[in-house]
Amino acid sequence: MKIIIHGGFFSESSTNHETKVAKQTALLRIIKDSYAYLQTHSALETVVYAVSLLEDDALFNAGIGSQIQGDGKIRMSASLMDGETQKMSGVINIEEVKNPIQVAQVLLKEDDRILGGSGATNFARQHGFEEFSTEIPQRRAEYEAKLQASRIGTVGCVALDADGKIAAATSTGGKGFEIPGRISDSATVAGNYANAFCGVSLTGVGEDIVSNATAAKIVTRVTDGFSIDKAFEKTFAELLPYDGFAGAIAIDKYGNVFHQDSHPSMVFASFDGVNEEVFG
């Protein structure tokens, strides 16, 4: 059993030691809690659990603490993929929901599995997700002051369970100050993808990630026989011509855990019950 999570790219982590330590501490707590959960739950259940914990922590830009868009509203996106069934579900630009990833989990059982905008929000209300403001004072102050700090924040998790099944989940609060209606990579196969061979979750500039179809490429290459490190090497090389900004975490069916970023500052943690790794 293996698990890896990420907390996106955070420029302030490299300049503010207190913030950096807080995020590392939070990631370590969340990954150990999630690994314990994995002992008695499937990979699919575990990635939802882990990403929900990340959404609930205002240190990360997903769920609580999400960025505010150009019109003053918060819209979030999240997706979930079951590597065994090859089903993917997601919400795009959902509003006033505490845990977008949990709405994606409910959608996994539907025929129409990816919803956007008011349709996603209405679906959440109809299925018992109460209205919840994810705005925190820090984000409002940034918005009011027209500060567009370079926080490229997304959270994600990939897990391999005791039965060898893989799942991936990704959630984002957006890049901040974007044009309302902008769609990130997080609820697409470019940013979140898994099958029986590999699972991948991305963070970074959504437009760059979509242009490169990053998650789907990595998983496809592993499926076709690439080792996980070579799949990452080739795929990330394809970001170079346009200086694509991305970071990714992954686990393959053999339990190999891998991560890479194009501009080193991704916050992540991995744990297998014995060995832990935290970076950021």
C-alpha cells in the first residue's frame, strides 16, 4: 500500500519559513492519517478522504481558502478517477460547497459524471451538500487590494490499496483573479488520471497542463511499457518548448512512487507505513 499527496506550488513557502514549516507539518499529518485510513479502505475511498482533509485546511488553495475570481466569487473544481473501472467524475466551477471532491464522489455513480457551474452547485444541494462559504479573510484582503500573488495552488492524492487498485483525486480553488468561467486542468484527464497501471495528479498552470495532456500522457506511457520515471521524463520534456509550469505525483501498479516539477517548489508528501518524505 502506498500513498502520495501534493499541496500545489506555493511561492510563499520558499520565502516564509513559518509558512513552509506549517505546510510541511500539515502534509505529514494528513498523509499519515490518510495512510491509516487506507489500511481498511479502498484506494478510491482513500483519495477522497485525503483530498477532503486538504480541502479543509486553509493553508492550501482548495476548498476552504480557495482563491477569489475576477468578479469577487469563489468557484472550485475537483475530479476523481477510479483506475479499476476507468470512470472519472468531476465538478467544474462549483460554488459554496465545503468539499468539492465529495460531490465528485457522488457523481461517480451517475451516468452524467462531470458537471459545471450552476448545474454542479444545484446537484450538490440536491444531494445534501449545504451552502458553505470557503472564503477566508486572507483571500478577501488579497482581492480587495488587487493582489495577484503567484500562488499556483491545487491539492491531490494518488493511492495504491491492498488489492493493487489505484485511484487519483485532485481539487483546486483556482489561480485567483481569473476570468469567470475559466476551466482549470483539475477536472480534466490532463490534470487527474488513473487506470490499472498508474495514477497521476497534477498542479501548476492549468493551461500549460491541458496543452500537454500531462496526466493522461504519463499514464498512457506507463501502460505502454515505459517505466514511471521515463514516462515523466518524456512528458515533462514536452513542456519545455513553451516553458510549461507543472508538477505531478504518481504511483504505478508496482508501488513505485514518483514526483516531478518543472519549477521546483511543489509541496508534497509520501508515506508507505515506514518511510516518509515531505518536501516544499
